[in-house]
Amino acid sequence: MPSVPTPEENALMNAGETIGAAAGKAVAGAKRTAAAVDEQKARLAGAASVAKTEARRVVRETKREAKKAVRSARKVAASAKRSAKRVARKLKRKRR
């Protein structure tokens, strides 16, 4: 036959249950916060990765465009040089 708890034992059990419930709620809240932080962290890491990739692509394209511009400028300079030589030859011929 179970014994009936005394008022002191009853108060002690109630306090223990209350403390246990409060501790459980605190742990659950901490777990939820940790999960949210992890999710946010993963999202930020993904965004950083995308930004890094985009920056690399832009740098690569800019470098390519710069090379094309340099190549074009060299061709124009060489063409102008040949043209100047041609004109100089014609002037020499006319002076003779």
C-alpha cells in the first residue's frame, strides 16, 4: 500500500517538477536558437560562396577584355606605323 506524502514531501516534489520543467524549456529554447543560428550560418556561407564565384567571373572577363583591348591597340599601332612608312616612301619617290 503506497504511503501518502507529507506536505513537506509534496512541496519538495512540486518544486522539483517546476525546476525540471523550467530547465527543459530552457534547453528546448537553446536548441531552437542553435538550429536557427546554424541555418543562418549555412545561408550566409552559401551567399559568400556565390559572391566569391561571381567576383572571380567578373575578374576573369575583365582580364579577357583588357587583353583584347591591348591586342587591338597593338594592331592599330602596327598598322599606323606601316602606313607612315608607306607615306614616307612615296614622299621619297616624289623628291627624286
